[in-house]
Amino acid sequence: MAPPTDDKPAVTDENADHTDSQSADHSESVIEPSSTRSDVTDPSDPQESTRTDTDVTAPVETQPEDAIEPSSARRPPVIEETTETGMDEAGSGVDSNWWYWVAAVPLYVIGGIIGSILVGVLFLFTITIDIVGAGGIATGLFTVIVVLVAAAFGLFGIALLFLFPIGIYLDAKEITDADVDWDPDAVLYGLMAAGSAFLTAFTLSLVVALYYLYRRHQYLGEP
């Protein structure tokens, strides 16, 4: 007959295995995955809503460093502003009105051409009136008016013969004495003005005057 003590170790081992399995099951049931808690939030809980609002941040727009600014937003070139400012300052530094007599030459020549055309047209008109029955009154009256206007125009032309060379000389001298980029030769311009006025009856004076006024406007901004 076998001793009774041989079956006790088997019972002990079986109880130990049962206890280990229960401990493993209990540990598995106690441990909760961390992802389950973070995924479930109670909307009624103020702390949860506060935490959710603070955790969510709005995306911040950042402009890349190499972003190209649109051409419409760029400032105008500084060179152009400096050029215009320098022209205005130079023009204000020259205090001379003698160029008015230079500008009078083109007006005088153009006025003489237009006046001659009008005189011819009106003379033909007055002759037609006299032929119809005016008896020469219209032609006589028109002749008197033309003589008076021509005399005044001629006197102004004689004055302009002297004032044009003097005006262009003094104006060029004022510009030379001022601190500007243009340095016109006053003597040369005066001689060209006098020669063209006396020798060609303002025919070439028109070219001299227009060229001088163009150069003056180019550097001083006036006329």
C-alpha cells in the first residue's frame, strides 16, 4: 500500500497553477490601455472642454522668406523721383524772365503767317461786296484797318529785332551763373539770334528760338 503523502504535492501544484491563472486574469482586467482614456471625452465636463480648447491651436500662416512681392506694391524707382526733384530745384534756382522774348519769336512768326492768310481772304471778300454794290466803301475801310494792324505788327517786330538777341543773351547768362547742369554759351546764342533776326527777318530766328527753348525745358523744366 502506497503512503498517503504521495498525492499532496500534486494537489499543491494544481492549486498553484490555478492561483497563477487567476492572478494573470486579474492583472489583464486591471490594466487599461492608455489609448482608450485619451479617446473618450465627456462634453459635459468643463475641465475636459477647457483642456480640449487649449490643446487645439489655430495654424499660423507664415510667409516664406523668398516670397516675391507683387509689382503693384513696389515703390516707384528712386532715380526718377530724384531726377524730377533735381529738375524742379534747378528751375527754381534760375530767376530769369528774359526767355519770354525768346518765346515771342515763334508766336510772332506764326501770327504773321496766319495774319497774312486772313488779310488775303478778307480782301477778296471786301472786293466782292464792292462789286455787288457797296461802292468801294468796304474795301477802303478794310484797307485802313489792315494798315493800322500792319503798322502795329511792324513796330513790334522792330522791337523784337533787338529784344530777342538781348533776351536770349541775358537768359543764357543767368543760367550759366546758376548751379545747373546746362552751361549755354550766352555770346554764341546772342550772335545767332541777332544774325538770324536782322539778316533773315526772323526766318531762321524761329529755329534758334525753338532749339533754345527746348534745351531750357530739358534742363530747367520751363517753359
